[in-house]
Amino acid sequence: MSAVDTVSPGAAAGEEGPAGEEGPAGEGGARGLTAAQRARAERQRLRARELRAAAKPDKYCRDEKESGPRAIVSGGEKLLDTGGGFLLPASEAPRAAPAPAPAPAAPPPLRADWPACVQCGARFPSSYLLDKFSWAACDACREHEQHELLTRTEAKELFLLKDCDLDLRPPPLPCERRRNPHHRAGDMRLYLRAQLEARAHEVWGGEAGLAAARSERERRREGARGKRYAAELRALRMEARGSLYAAARAGHEHRWGAEAPAPAAGDDMYQRTCLDCDHTQLYEKM
């Protein structure tokens, strides 16, 4: 048997331990080997290391990009391998200091051409109401009552406006479109209360005209409500005492009297009168 055949893989690999270190037969036993034997032993050692790394990837193939100590669970307790020869409980691990909050951006310098807020008078470069509705109001005054957003239905109900007043009367009122939570077909259009109030004063001639229009609308509603109530009451009475309304429901049949000529209406014209309702019928007799 040749010298090459007498070398076992374990001896050629130097009996590498679990941590990948060479045993006592590592470097000293390889001094008497030829270059081919040493190359073969090195290949076998690398192959054995790859097999062990595939079997235990957490031990031999730890991700180099992983930051911080590796976590180990022992006896139900989570420990951290610090890499310095001891384990540290996870509760005592040092925590990284939180990143400092970014410093707030300095406000841009005031300029004379910036719009002034209609509520507080402060000048500002841009705001939500200015961008969406072209209304000069800063974000600090956005919660004011006049800056409330109303739907199209509420605008028509509160300020008695029609579609033409909102869309066609110049200038058309700006609106913001949002998803309608009640209907999937179309978007919800929101209008600024201050702009709706100004448009209502323009349509009705001021606050007094708007108040008069609201009173007239309420009067018409009361009248329609009264007529509807009277009709419902009459229907109930007819259902309860139908015999009293039988004659009213039956059709009237005329009982004509004697016919007589009507020269004032023309030649060959005659007339006759109902004996019950005094209805007069004018007709031509051939």
C-alpha cells in the first residue's frame, strides 16, 4: 500500500474540532506528506467544513451583515452571545440610544406679497384652504366655524342654492372631491361654508333676502304638510264609514229635460238642462 493510501480523511484534515480548529495531528502530521497529499487533505477539510456548515447554519454560517450579539435560548431564558466568551441576559443588553429628533425647519422669511389671513391677519406662504379653495386663511385658523366643509346637499338645504348657482354662476365655487362613504357611484363634493354664505347673499340679495326665502320655503312646506294630512285623514274616514261616501264615489248620471232651440248660438242649435245638477248642454241638431 502506498503512502498516499495510508492517510485517512480525518488525519488529513487534522481532526478539525467543532469550532473549525485543527487537532494535535494537524500541522505536525502533515510535515511528512507530499504536495499532492496536502492538497487532497485540504480539499477534504474544506468539504467537511461545508457539510458541517450545511447541517448547522446558525453555528457555522452566521450572516455577516447581522448586527448585534446573537440570541441563544437556554432553559427558557433568552441570552445574548457577546462574542467575548460569556453570555449576557437579554434584559441587561445595552440598548442603542434613540436617534435625535430632527430639528424643525426654520420658517421662511416673511414677504409683503404673501396673503394675509382673513381671521388673524397673519401673513403666510401657503395653507390648505388657500390651495384647495383659494381662500386666504392660514392653517392655524382652519378650525374656525366659517371654514367648515359642507356637502353639496347641505349647501342646497342651508343656503337655498341650486346646481346652477354652484357650477354655472361665475365664478364657479371650488370644491374638494373625496370618496363618498355612502355611495360608490360618485365622489363626495365638499364646499367651504364662507364661500357658500357669500354666494347665497349674492343670489338672494343679502342676509335679509335669504331669511325671507327661508321663511317662504317653510310656509310652503307647512301648506303641503297640511294638505297631505287632510288627504290621509279623509282616506281613513272613507275606510271607516264607507256607506256615507258611496254616493260621492258613484258617477253622476244626468236626467235631461226638454230640449229647446238656442237661436243665440246659431241656426240648428239646441240646448237642454239636467234636472238634478242644472248642467246645460248645447248641441247641433241636423
